[in-house]
Amino acid sequence: MRLEIARSMDNFFLNLLLFVLPLGVDTFAIAAAIGASRPTGSTRWRVSAVFVTFEGGMPLVGLALGASIEHTVGSVADCLSGGLLVLLGGYLWWADDDDDEVAKAQRLPSSQGLALIGLALSISLDELAIGFSLGLGASLTIPATIVAVIAIQTLVISQFGLSFGVRISERLREYIERLAGPMLIVLGSYLLAEALIHIGLVTARHAVAILILGAIAIGAHRCLPAWVRAASSAPLDRVSAPPQAAESRDRCGVHFAGARPATAAVVPSSTAMRRSGANYLVDDRHGS
């Protein structure tokens, strides 16, 4: 009996950790974007209160909504939960709406009333989707412990991002924000594999192999330089070096050596041509 209770507690805290980590990464990235403008102390606490209310509250709303329809969906709820998390993680990883979200977040300190509520809701929809996906799988209930943990981590991480955001480069902030996507993909894949094993569709060995192959495929697609993919899909007679700078970045942010742009043919100046002509005449006279 005690062993079963200990295992259930371990599973509870593991699921709680997997639930909180992606939320914390997203909260920190947005708070750091606001902190880059050097907000005052009162503004930081005001923004933190907004984060605790919306960034911390929306996952709980989604969790409650997902858990409420979990009984209706039935045995496929766990599969839906994992699949939705994988899709959401992929969207967060590949989506190019970071600038729009940052622009909305940077308007938070100066917004009031309904405008403040609207902006806060718009940047916390990801958290609502995460909570809903996890609620479908019923991997977490909604005790006071979860509410307290989410509220505390949101307050601490938002204050940290607001205070040190000015010292964090924009590129590093973007990388941190992108981490939420892979985290959700890993979490969703784990839940999906666990659900498929539970209903007997796949074995544990097959699930591990599928997860490894999927991770390799995603990483290769993400990290492969864009010009290599373009070259591989172009006709053979038209494949040439990409006309970009000599040094570029791939989608993972890693420097790679690209071909230098094709340079125009060097046209000699009129002075050089006159000098060349004069030299030719001198040589011709000596030769004659």
C-alpha cells in the first residue's frame, strides 16, 4: 500500500514538473522581452500580477475544460492528449509569430482596462491549449498544490525575466522561447506512447524506436540548412551555390560556411586599357 502511494506521488510530481516547465520557459521569454525596456519596480510588479492572473490561470482553465470532457471522449482521451501536445509543440517550434507576441507583450506595461485584459488573453492562449491537452489525458487533477505551484513559479520567473531581460540578447531570448516547443513535443510523445502501450496497439520496444526515429527526423528537418533542402529539390542542371553571404545561419542558429556569392566579371578600367595598349605598342616596336 505504501509502495503504491509512493509511486502515485512520484508520478504526480513528474507530471507536475513536465506540466510546469514549458509554461515557465514561455513566461520567462515574454517577461524578458518586456524587461528589455527597463521597466520600473512598480511596473514590474504590475506586469507580474498580470502574468500570475493570466499566464498562471489560463493553464488551469484549460486543464479543467479538458478534464470535463475526458469522460465523454473515453479511452482515446490519452491519445488525443499526447497528439495535441505534439502538434502544439510543433506549432510553437516552427511558428514565426514571435515578433507579434513580443510586440503585444511590450504594450502590457502601458495598457489599462479592457486593452490590458485583451493583450493578456492574447499572449496566454498557448497556456490555455497546453492545459486543455493535459486535461484530456487526466494526467493531473486540480488540487490546491498545482494552483500554488503555477502561481509561485509564474511570479518568480516573471520577476526574474523582467529584472534581467535587459541583459539578455534578443537571439538568446528567442532560443529560450523556442524551447517550449521541443519540451511539449517530448511530453506529448511520452504521453502518446504510454497511451498506445496501455491499450495494446504497440509494444514498449516499438514505441521507443518510433520516438527515436521521430526525434531524429524532427532534428534533421529543423537543423538542416535551408539552402541544402532547396538545392536537393531543385533540378540538377540548376543546382548552384546559394547567392547568400559567405557565412550564414541555419535554422538552429549554428554558423555554417556557405558559398560566397558569385562576383561580377572584372571589367578593366579605361586607364588600365590605355596602359595595356601602350605596353603592347612598346613591345611591338622592340620586336620589330
